[in-house]
Amino acid sequence: MMCPRCESEQAYKIFEAPEDPKLWEVFRCPRCNFSWRSTEEESITDPKQYSPKFKLTEKQIQELAPKPPIPPLRNGKRG
Amino acid sequence: MPFDSIRAFLEKAETEGQLVRIKEEVRLEPDIRTIACAATKMPGGPVVLFEKVRGYRDKQVVMNVHGSFQNHALMLDLPKETGLKAQFHELSKRWDRYPVPPVRVADAPCKEVVVDRDPSLFRELPLFRVNPMDGGFYLSKACVVSRDPETGEDQNVGMYRIQVKDHDRLGIQAAAQHDIAVHFRKAEELNIPLRIAIALSNDPVTTLVASTPLTYAQDEYSMMGAIRGEPTKIIASERDGLDVPAGAEVIIEGEIIPRHRSVEGPFAEYPGYYSTCMIQAEVKVDCITRRRDPIIFENLYTGRPWNEIDYMMALNTSLAPFKQMKPDFPEIEAINAMYCHGYGTIISSKMRFGGFGKTLALRLLTTPHGINYPKLIIVVDEDIDPFDLAQVMWAINVRFRPERDLVIIPNAPGSTVDPAHLVRGITTKVIIDATKPAFPDIPLADASIVDIPPDTPSWMEELEKRRKNPA
């Protein structure tokens, strides 16, 4: 399954409607943490229609800033 | 009567005509966001209870609990038509009763069901995407409890955006200026997990105080008691004994993983823009306790202002700097920090001497909330109601002299989600001193204000009576 946002092929189903699995399924992408429901608009579920402005590449992910910044370890602590 | 759970408040809202039940089945997307947006854009918008969501037999969703000043007044147990300035001063009076410490209870509905093996947030909650380009399903109105990991003290209750990434995995925004970041920083320095408890679907005062910028040392539960008018009931969380609101529908427990960040966002934030993606901290969930079904899941619609988040963070955001400045400057009449969480803040005060307006504006910028959020600070005299923008605009138009009264402070700390910034977290502050010249400044010799006739307010009441009941 391709992630609509980062186009990783590693996305997979994590859940389906408790009332009836046919109603909807939820998927997640382990690379960019995007998740979506099968019944959302195609502009959300279809990689081809997902807004280019919100797409996320591996390179962009590598360059994201950490929030909050990770502080130095105190003396004697191991990372 | 103060409300000790969201259910008690829903009863009150229904009695007062401020609750709409949606009985037909709704889709989690896009129906809930659309109807929640409609409710908050209406004048006097009601609370909306979704009784049946597609895919879950036993879950309900409630939106717009704080989403109008009528709902805000009901939360404070005031008549729903109570005006803004009156609500501000009532809240101010109750704030002064602080501290009203909480009482501990041994049992509460939020412990009826304990899920401590393989917890699944998707199974327990009817999660949904709040805005279309959000990076996932968010808990946008959750109260997060944490303590200093070294001392076990300085408990904090705060509201931080939380992305549900997997059954037992959350992303959490612990921005450096927030109290939880103090706890988290220590935990990361020591390379130990920070235990937290997340309370969902709380009575509205609990949520209000969790989203109020109190000082680090102030205890949120003791402030909730002060605002509510009776002690808040708390119960020890299942795993860690953190104090959680007994009236909550659901408690999630877990730990923030030290020295780890992962992709989070974007999320539609209070300025009405999506935040950027960032790599943020993550929580491993290991226990969920809750009421028996049907639980009511409360979430927050955020989007283009005005909407529920603006109502929720209006008077509390205004009151915090008011209380922090008032001891030094008793002349201050009121503060309005309602716009974009205080990006725009209006201070109304008597003037001690010429130039005093600038003193007040600069003091605002050293309060906890004032450091980052305000970037447009308007100072007006005490005869201007800062909650009445027509009056504020009048003051700017007739009292502001740009060559003397405009102050610009570049390269100052700013909000990290302000879309106008070139560098996230750095802003330019602007002070507009729209006060009359006070001695030793030079008053304009020919400036004479027209007074309104003294009996005008009583005649306004009289005319209103006669309009409602013509003789």
C-alpha cells in the first residue's frame, strides 16, 4: 500500500470499523506517520491527488527540525 | 451548581437551549468537522452531540462545548447572555479565591473499564481527522498531566496537541515555552522516560484551566476549584498515581520516550493556518481506563478564526497577564488577549503619567504568555472597553500619534506557529499607544471629548424593556 503523502510503499492497514469491517479501514505509514481512512475524499487517499504542497519526501523528513531540541545529557548519563 | 463532568454540563446546556443532538448517523470525515465548524460560526453557537458515528456502535462525539460566549457563560454558571467584560470580571473575582485545593476520591467512572494489555486508541475512541490536511487523527482537546521526573513534584495539567499515530503510539507537541517541556527536558537530560496521563472529555472548567497560561508554580487543580466554586475531584491514575480529573470519560497513560523524535503534523492551528511538519516527541501508551460505553469523546475544531478554540482561549488568556501585571500596576482596568491566542492584545488602563502606556506594553512582554505570543500590543485609556473593538478603533483613530506612539521591537521571541514569520519563533513586536497625552506630555489644547448624557445606560435598559413589552 502506497502512502498518499510520502509515497512510501510500506504503508499498511492497522484498523477496521468495529461495527462492520466493510464500513471503513484505517491505514498508516511508518515512514511519515500519515494515517487515513478508506472513506475519506480521494484528495486524501489517492497519492496522485494528494496536494503537492503537503507531500513529504525522504529528504524533507531528514531535514525537519526537532521540537523541542534534544538537550545534552547530564554528566555520567549515557545516551 | 458547578459541573463535575462533561455529562453534567451537557444537561445544563440542553436545559438552556444550547445543545443540539445529531441523532442520525454521521461520517467521521467530513461530517463532524463540517457540523462543528457550522456550530462555532453561528451566533451563540450550541454544543453538538453526535449520537451515532459510522463504524462504532457505542461511541459518541461532542463538539463546540466552549464554542460561543453563551456556552462560556453557562460553563461559569452565569446567565447565558452575560456580556464579555462582565464574564472577564467574574472570572477575575473567582481567580482571586485561588487556591481551592482538590479533593481525592477513591473511585470514579473513568476507572470502570481498565485496558492494560495491548491498548488500542482506535478501538477505544472514535478518532477522526479534524481538518483535511492534518497529518493524522488528533486529540485536540486533551488535558496532559505530568510531574518533575526528579522530584515527583510540580505537577502540571496542560493542553498540547496530540497525534494518534498507531494503536499505542502518540506524537505530542511539547513546545519549549510550555511547562511540560520543563519536565521533559529534565527527563531527557537524565535519559529516562517521562510518565504522563492524558484526560479526555472533561468538564469545561477543567479544560479551560488546562489551556490557561498559569505560572509554573501554580497548581491547575487548585485554580479549577477557585473558578468552579468548589474543590475539583481528582483520582490517582491506574499506573503512576498521577492526579487526574475524576470526571473524565477516558484516561490514557504512557511515557514520553527520551531523546527520540519522529514526524508529526501538520495540524490546523489556532492562527487559522496549518503548522509545518516537525519531528516531535512520541508517547508509548500502556494503559487506558474509561467509563463503560457509550463513552462521549470530546474534541476541538480548530481552523480559520473565529471558532471554538478562540472562545476557549479568550478570557483565560486575557486574565493571566492581567493578574500577573495588576499587583505592579493597579491602574490596569482590563486586558483583551482574545485574538489569535494573544498575538493581538489590548490593555486598558488609567495613565499614571505621560508615556505610561509604553511601560504597560513592555511589562506585558515579560509575562509568561507575553514573552512569545503578543506581537501587536494596543494600549488604551480606562474609558475604552478593550472588548469593544469599535471603541478600540476609535481610540486608535483619535489618540494615536504615530510619530510618538509607535514602537517597533525587531528580532523578539514569537510563536512558532505564526505563519507570518520568516524565522519560526522570531517576530517583530509592535506597540500602539492609543492613550491620551498625560502630564508631563503635552495635551492638545483644543481636544475636548464629548461626554454621553449621564442617564444613557439606564435609558438603554428602559428602551430594551419597552421594546420587549410594548405598552
